Amino acid sequence: MMGPARIETDEESTTRMPFTLEGKTALVTGAGRGIGRAIAKRLVDAGASVMVNDLDEMMLLESEAVLAQPRRVRHITGDLTEASIPEMVVHATLSEFGAIDIIVNNAGYSWDNVIQKTTDEQFQAMLEIHLVTPFRILRAASTYIRESAKKEIAASQRVMRKVVNITSIAGTDGNPGQVGYSAGKAGIIGMTKTLAKEWGRYNVNVNAVGFGLIGTRLVQPLTDAGAKMQMHGHDIRLGVQPSLLDSVKSACPLGRLGTPEEAAGAVLFFCSPLSDYVTGEVLICGGGLHF
Ligand SMILES: NC(=O)c1ccc[n+]([C@@H]2O[C@H](COP(=O)([O-])OP(=O)(O)OC[C@H]3O[C@@H](n4cnc5c(N)ncnc54)[C@H](O)[C@@H]3O)[C@@H](O)[C@H]2O)c1
């Protein structure tokens, strides 16, 4: 006689996944903290091996400890805006794991001001990290991706690979005070759509996730004592105007900031087989908020 069916707890039903990423290798940039670390965690939890990159070695080591899978996680420290680093990061992933199946271009920061106060250096810096860096990473990975896909296709196998580029509602909607940041984040959408067309024949899904306001150091209230980042000899203040944070709570249909884990959930969709027939798209993960 059969006993009564066991009812799953809420936690079991939300963590059980309808797919596995076992055997897949991912590269996640900017994974020393914030959304990048949460993305790496989602990927590791789904079974993938992950190379994490950041310019901040201390935070990267902390991420490795949090990910807690020493055999499936490696790190490579480096400032991706130095021209040779993107290629080095791709090669390190290939030499450590022998493959790259998933690339998440997440590393980023904001260096904000209105246009009349934005220097050439500041504007270029935003294009370098949000646009030139993903371009260099994807170009460096292209030989491996094309050659692997050609062999798989010749063997009648369809192996899907995944690129997820991180953008922002500042890129899709524009945002005052972010002329460089929003230009970079809009540009990456053009790259996403073009590569979706170039790499469809190689079975690569190329998509973008655009965030609204997610609770990381990038959206802390901007104060002199708040978070700062050292880049190329500049102390860059990170954060947003406190008034913007207040207005977001009323303008956002969900009435709150998102968490890094929620942000990583949208990225995981594009890294998983659930999105195998989606390419060239931008998914906004912002609680319904638009600027
Ligand atoms: N937090 C938000 O509300 C929000 C909204 C829209 C888009 N985004 C985007 O999400 C991504 C992640 O942001 P976050 O909120 O987690 O920020 P974060 O500051 O918490 O984390 C970003 C990480 O990227 C790293 N990084 C920055 N420049 C780098 C470089 N040149 N080389 C290597 N690593 C570098 C930083 O050291 C940091 O650890 C960024 O692309 C950001 O623009 C965030």
C-alpha cells in the first residue's frame, strides 16, 4: 500500500531546478561582490564550473570562499580595461577548464556627472568598461566558440553556448547625470543584437539583462563617506542621490530595490537551456521600474 504523497516544502520547490549546468564552464566578470558574485553563485549551484574575475583580489578571494566549490571555481584578478586583460581572462578559463560555454559580461561601475562636467577621460572610461571590455572578451573567445561549434555541428550535435551582457535601464531609457554610463549600456545592446546574428549559426544565444535598481554599493546613498573606487588614479564616488532612491520606491511597481540574488535569477535564465530559443533580446529586471 502506498503511503501519503510527501508534500514539498516551499524551499525545496523553489530551489529544485528543471535543468542542470553540470559539465558547463562559465566566465563571470566583476564577480568579487554584488550582482557578479550572486551570478557566480547561481551558476555554481546549478552545477557549472566558474572562472571569476575582478580587479579587487581581496573580494575575489572572498567570493571563492562563498562559492565553496574549490574544484569547480577558479579566480583571475585583473583590470579588464587594460587592453591585454580580457584575452588573458579568456585564455585562463580555457586552460583551467578546457572550455567556455557561458560568458557573463558583468563588470562595471558608474562615474557620473551632467554632460557639461563630464571630461573626455570620464566618458571614455564608461565606454571602456561597459562596451570595449565585453567586445574584447567576446572577440578573444570567438575562435574557441567557432571551432568548437563547427566540430559539434559536423558530428550532428547541437551544443548551445550562452553570452549574457549586463545593461541597465539607464541604457534603455536614459538617465540624467549618466551620459557616459548610459551610452556604454546602450551600446552593449547593439553589440548583443549583432552577435546574436553573427553567432546564431554557431548555436550561441546572445542576450542582455538590464537592471533597474539593485541593492549593491552602486546604489548606496551618495555621500562623501560612502563607497569609493580607485580607477586609474581617480577616487570615484559610487552611489546615487538619496532623492532618487526615495522616488524609486514610489515609481517602482514592486516598490523596492531588487536583491543581487533576484538580479542573478534573470541572468541564470539566459545561461540555462530554458532560453535555448531566445536570442538578441534584452530582459529588464527592475521590478517594473523605468526611468
Ligand atoms: N546595482 C544596480 O542597480 C545596477 C543597475 C543597472 C546595471 N548594473 C550593472 O550591473 C553590473 C554589476 O554591478 P553591481 O551593482 O554588482 O556593482 P558592484 O560594484 O557591487 O560590483 C561590480 C564589480 O565589478 C568590478 N569591476 C569594476 N570594474 C572592473 C574592471 N575594470 N575589471 C574587473 N572588474 C571590475 C568591481 O571591482 C566590482 O567588484 C555592472 O555592470 C553595473 O553597471 C547595476
